[in-house]
Amino acid sequence: MSEKSSSELVWLHHEAEAYLDAYIAAAGIDDTEAPLFQSLYKGHKLTGEAISRRDVLRMVKERCIAAGLSEAFCNHTFRGTGMTVFLSKRRLARSSAGHGESCRSANYKA
């Protein structure tokens, strides 16, 4: 699949898989074509529409500040950290990151 594809198979730790299964069940997401992370109506009802990048960034920054972390953290910080862990454990980070070129994956240092 291409790097910009919205539907890819990715490696998951078994605990992460369990958390995602629990989230999907609790959220009541029955449609396999529905976005995994959705925006909310007031009253915390899912809209069926994907959450925007801007809203995800806002949530990451709010939670980092609440945890006493730097406001400089962003969505990509966590992706980079995940790829660093994968590389340090000799996993297939390149395909998991959606990078077609090994030099792009090599930017994530272990």
C-alpha cells in the first residue's frame, strides 16, 4: 500500500491489540469501514467522521501539559518514539512506519 493509504496492516503489541478491541467495543463501533478515531457530538456521541488532525494535536498538547510535559510534544513525537522502540527491538519499522525508503526509517534513532 502507499504511504498515504488510510488502511494498512500494522504490527501491534498484544496489549495494544487488547486495548483497541476494548475501545472499539466500548465506543460501539460496529461498521468495519468507519474511522477508528472519530469526532464527537456534544454529549460524547460519535459522529462517524474521522477526528481532525488539528483536534488530535490539541488533545496531545492538553494531555502533555496536564502531565507536566513540554508543550513542544506533538503527534509525530509519539510516532517517532514508537519507531525508535521498534528499531531497537529489530522489528520491521520501515514497513510499519509506511516508509518506502530505508533512509527515511533510519532517521528514527535507537
